[in-house]
Amino acid sequence: MHLPSEAQLLRIFIGESDKHHGRPLHEALVQLARARGLAGATVLHGVMGFGASSRVHTAKILRLSEDLPVVIEIVDKPDRIAPFLAEIDSLITEGLVTLEPVQVIAYRHDQKDSPAPGNSPTPEKSP
């Protein structure tokens, strides 16, 4: 899959304790993005943050939080992001969702360039 140079970045800000049908919401969102054929998704685990409640969540050693911030980032074509965005609206009961235009510089996944399973390229040996 090749992304156009102009794409969209979808960012979803939630808490790690957010759930969907008993499993972590970030996992449900990534699995849904994969099932819908989006280019990719990345989950970032925050060490500190606060949201609408203004309650600070932190990963400090002496104070363990059970609801650290989580950000899911997805980049794809606008016509692929739009239906996904409509679908996730019912999954996210609390959080922040942003959408912004981005310019894709490189995306290097091409089946014909990928090594066959078990045939990973061997690094060159230095003299």
C-alpha cells in the first residue's frame, strides 16, 4: 500500500483503563483499524497527563496510577479515515479525538520488496 503525500493523522486520546466489552479500548481500536484495512496504527503510552476532569495521572514510582494516558495514532487517506472515524464514535465514551492534515514523507511497505518468510536478508560483514 502506498499512501499519498497528503494524508490525515487521526489521534485518539483515552485512558489505559478505558474498556470496550471488557477489553482495553486501545486494543479494540487497533484491531478495528486493522480489520478495516487502514495503513497502520500506533499506541503510545503516556507517563503523565490530565484530561477534562483535570485530575493528573502519573507513573511516578511512589504513586502508581491505574489510568495513564494512551494515544492511538493512525495515518491514512482521508477517504479511509472518515468511515473509521464514524465507526469509532460509539466506542469512545470519554476522550479526545483530533484529525489533522499531514504530509507523508515515506511509507516503505511493498510486498515485492519484502523477503519471503524465513529468508531474511543477511547483513554485510565488515572486513
